[in-house]
Amino acid sequence: MTVAVVGAGLAGLSAAWKLRQAGADVVVLDAGRHAGGVIVTERRDEFIVEGGPDGFLASEPDIQELAREIGIGDHLVDQVARGSTLWTGGRLETLPEGRAAELLGIQGYGNVGGFRSFAGGMADVVDALVARLAPRLRTTQGVTAIAPAARGWRLSFTGASSLDAEAVILAVPAWVATRLLAGLGVSAARALDTVLYAPSVTVSLAYRVDQVPGTLEGAGFVAAPDSGAAVRACTYAWRKYPKRAPESLALLRAFVGLVDGDPFRSGPVPSTGRERCRATRAGMPSASRQSGSDSRDLRRWRSRVRGSMEQGYRRA
Ligand SMILES: Cc1cc2nc3c(=O)[nH]c(=O)nc-3n(C[C@H](O)[C@H](O)[C@H](O)COP(=O)(O)OP(=O)(O)OC[C@H]3O[C@@H](n4cnc5c(N)ncnc54)[C@H](O)[C@@H]3O)c2cc1C
């Protein structure tokens, strides 16, 4: 059977891998220039900087089984520093485990036994899947429409080319799936358009370890909703997972002004280029101040993943 998988994020790549294992003839199509979707790992000068997710729940077996299947089981790494603190607006206070996730609006995390990641960052799993699927993966192939064909479906791309497949898997953001399914007359697909996404803006900052206070506890902090902080949360990346920064350097990753408490009321923030720049500028000194670091960072990286964080559903 010929299957077209639309979207080469982790969901699409994993689906394609499983289909290949089951003997299907698979082609993976992605609109972007690279596979991986919201997984964006930058490796440079011994830094491993994550622009998207930096790990997964240790209690979640699927990704770990997948890693073993594709030969990178030995890349799995455990979270080293555990626990989070709360930025009250004036100081950092200890938080019970699971409370940080709640404050960030992530449900069902509770006390889940921490997180895991990969030695070379989250892109390890993407790289391994891409290597195994390479001849079947086509990037810069944005699917614009799907229509019934004699034996299955015809997918159209930007640039007027097309491809026929007996089956199609959509592994794209909900707003893209809505459009593709609506074109097929699937009226129930409108419900997908109610999924609310917010952009994620992260600023990663490198310091010398002696610029960062030795009293920092755990793997990061979350800002109290009433703290007025520009940085909503910050991960001490160099302490959370092994080898995220060169020896004697520290790496902080700050989530900048995502939402103002109620995503339904305020909508994704920041949404325009100007707001983003302002938030990023505010985020840098704020991340330093909130963590108590000397504000002169040695290096910085900024990453914005468009409409990447599912925040729930829009109220009808
Ligand atoms: C900052 C951040 C932190 C996160 N942290 C965690 C975490 O700690 N733990 C955890 O479990 N999860 C986390 N997540 C969530 C998790 O990473 C994502 O849910 C998951 O990676 C999404 O994968 P996906 O394949 O579904 O979608 P995506 O990664 O969004 O991939 C979708 C793909 O579809 C492609 N596409 C879009 N339109 C088209 C089209 N028309 N034609 C063809 N291709 C198209 C896109 O280019 C993209 O490559 C985090 C996410 C972010 C952004």
C-alpha cells in the first residue's frame, strides 16, 4: 500500500517509520526545508540549544521504545537537576514537584518522575528517523489540497505538481488539517480550527558559571502569574541535562511572555514582529535578574516556534 504522510514533525516521522516497518510504501512530505517540525536543536561550540521541546516525560514509554527501535537507545539521558522554584517577583521560592507544570497550564503532569532527553538534544531522534526514511522524505513540499483519485487520493503541492497515494496520514498542526479536510468536504474538520495555539518564544543565554549564583536550586523556575515578570519560565539547561554547555559555562533558557494568564482572553502574546522584539529585549535582562545572574551574557540565541504550543480550545 502507498501511504503519503503529510508533515515531518515527530508525529509524521514516527508514523512513517511504523508504516515502513509494517511493509507500506511510504512518502513523507513537509512544507519546511527541514524535518523535525517544532523540534529545533542547535549544536554549536559544544552548546546544545533547544528552540522547541527539550525533553519528554520519563514515564512516557513510546518515544523511548522508538529510540531503541531506531538504534539510538544509548542516546537517552536522564534529567540531572530536578525540581523547580517560583519567582514571586522578588525572590525564588521552592515549589512542590508538579506545581510548576500546573502554573504553566500543563495538565496531568503531577509528580511524574521527571523528564528524559537525548545526549545530542531532541534532534537526535529526528536525525535518526530522517536517516532511516531519507529516500522517502521530501521537504519543501507543502500540500495545498487533497482530492479523491481513482485509487485513493491525489495530493497537490505548491508549484502545481501532485502525487497519488492509497492512504494519507495528516501529521500537521490542527489549523492546516482543518483546511485540507474542509477542501474534501469533511464538515466535522471545522472542530479542529477551535484548537488554540500560541507561539513559543525562547531566549537562551550563556554565562560563565561564576556569573550565576551558586544558590540556584533545581532545574529552573516558573514565574508566579502575578509577578509581572517578562520571563514566564526559565530552564537551567546546563544543569537539567548532561553536556548542554562547555565546561565552566552555564546555559539558561527563558520562555518569554507567552500568555497573560488566560489565553482565551488575551490571545497568543507576542504575536507581531515588533511585540516579539520587545518581549525578547525585555526577556534577556529579566532572565538574568530573575535567576540572579550577572546580566552580561556571553552568548544568546533566540528562537520562535510559530503557533507551536497547544493551549486548549477556543471557547465557542
Ligand atoms: C517550546 C516547546 C516545548 C515543548 N516541550 C515539550 C516537552 O517538554 N515534552 C513534550 O512531550 N512535548 C513538548 N512540546 C510539544 C511537542 O514537542 C510537540 O507536540 C510535538 O513535537 C509536535 O510534533 P508534531 O509532529 O505533531 O507537529 P510539528 O512538530 O508541528 O510538525 C508538523 C509538521 O507539519 C509540517 N506542515 C505544516 N503544514 C504543512 C503542509 N501544508 N504540507 C506539508 N507539511 C506541512 C510543518 O512544516 C511541520 O514540520 C513542546 C513544544 C514546544 C514548541
